[in-house]
Amino acid sequence: MADVTLRKVIKRYDDVEAVRGIDLDIADHEFVVLVGPSGCGKSTTLRMIAGLEDITDGDIMIGGDVVNDVPPKDRDIAMVFQNYALYPHMTVAENMSFGLRLKHYPKAEIKSRVTEAARMLDITDLIDRKPKQLSGGQRQRVAMGRAIVRNPKVFLFDEPLSNLDAKLRVQMRIEIKKVHQKVRTTTVYVTHDQVEAMTLADRVVVMNHGRIEQIGTPNELYHHPATRFVAGFIGSPAMNFIPCRLEEAGGSLNIRLTDRIAFPLPPARAARYQTVPRNEKLLLGLRPEHITEAKQHKEPGVENFDTVLDVTEPMGMETLIYFMLEEVEVCGRVNPNAGARDGGPLRLAVDLNNMHLLNEGTGVVL
């Protein structure tokens, strides 16, 4: 096992800078997920760690050793790809053991490793089958098994679940998490799916335009985003961003959303935002679960207002509601029995204890 360190790593393709001087420390045994939209540099970063892409500048270290010029086969890493990359003429057992046979491991040890990996992945009864006889999820298990048997210092996953249907993706997420709990190998996992990132990772690295926007645990990124990009990318449905301004009223600090809607800030939030200029263009960030139906007994920091709904989406255990505030569409979550209907009025409550205030120009969370 080993830690992985990136120091000021840059990757250029001619005049295009795909990765822009990133620094990252991944601890031994840690499961780190690189997440972001297409073209943000996450797969390029993974391929540089693997040695499949040369770095333009900076250093990559595995287990404390600089591996910039070390070929992929000598880095002691195992990579699981999106497309499985199984040999069609080989059985499952032969596919899983191929790398060990190339390195001339003893037959008894190869058999032992393949048997243990197959048991761990619940594919023991498949080891004599060919890939064409397997489902997509089974093939992905075989690809994982091929990586596990090598007992590498680092596992690298490049969007391994992208080709699977929604139900199978959930199942495979659980399988990958179970495997990591058993094996505890340092793992770097790339995905564009923020749900995968949140459910799998010890820490998540959010990337955007070749840079790291924020690093943190799933809870830290969800509840304490540093920028508008992170706040909007993590969470589904996405966080609402509503233009607003701060104003003094009767010795207290209010947040004004429209000509008719203004709320007093909870004391803790008011103290935090006292130094924010009153004329600054701001955005109020609220997650949909903090906009709900009004309750009979109002809690501190929760304010009520009336609106007319545009669209409702019944989801079974909850109903998503959509309405307009100053030409901005806002999403909330209400109880299925709250009486929400398309085009109907509803009294809502907004929880300002969980609000975020952002600078509209810079996108930084204040």
C-alpha cells in the first residue's frame, strides 16, 4: 500500500492546459474520488498517475518515490477501465490471472489469489465462463478481480460504472465500497456522477477547468461549499441561487429577495455577515430540502412566505416543487400530503439556519 502525492502537476496539449498546477495528497488506504464535468481534467490526472500520460511539469509520487519517468508496468498500480478490456478468448479465471502469469508467479499462488478475489466479488461460479457469457455487471466484477489479484499499491478506477444501467450502478457502487472495506488499498476513482462521489469517497476532489475547486469529505462539500461551482455541482436537485441584498431594518439585519419578501437573519448568521457591504450584489444559496411546507409551529431561523407553484413532481416519499422568485426558478421539497399542485398557492418555510451567502461576481461563499 502507498500514499499518492501530486505537486504542481501541469498537463498541456499544445496551447491547451488541461491540468493547471494541481496539488493533492492522498493518504495510504484512502478512497479519493475526482469528480467534475466533462473536460475538467479528472481523467487526465488519473492517467498521469497511472503513467499513461506524460506530465508537462510538476511531480507525482507513489509511496514517497517520484514516478514521473517510471513506466506504467513498474508503478505497481492496477487500473479498472470503463470498457472492462477483457480478453474474449480467455475464461474469467484466465482473465483475472493474466497479469500474474506474465510475471511468472507460482501456479499455486495464482490459483489462491484468483479464488479469493472471486469469492470476494461473488463470481466463484463464473470462473470457467468466457466474457460473452457474462452480463455487464459480471464483466465489471471480473475487471475488478483482475486488479485485486495483483495486490497493487494503488487502485485506479476510470469511470468504471458508466456503461451500466441505473439499477446495476447502485449495486456495483455497493460492491466497490465493500471491496475497499475488505482490501483497504489506496484508491483513486474518477467519475462525473456526484452521487457516486458522495457515496463512495473518504474525500472528494471537485475539479473545474483543470483546477481543484475544493477538497473535503462528502459532508463538508455538501454543507460547507467554498464556491458557487461546488455548491451547485454537489447535491441533486442542485442548490438554488437567488439574487438578494442585505439591509438594516430596526437594528437587525435582513436579507431581501424581492420587493415583498424580506427575512430577518438568525443571530448567528447576522453576526457572520455584518461586515458584508450593503450594496454588494449577493446570491442566497439554499438547498431544496431547506424550502419546505410551512409548519404550524415556527422554529427559530425559519421564515414563512406565500407563493404560487408552477410545477410539482411527485416522487413518492416527497414532492419536488418549482416556483419563480424574481425571474429565478426555485426548487423545494415538501411532504406528499402538503397540498402542492400545479398552478396552486402554497405557504412555504425557508430555513435560514442552513443558508449560504455568495458574492455574485466571484462566486465565493462568504
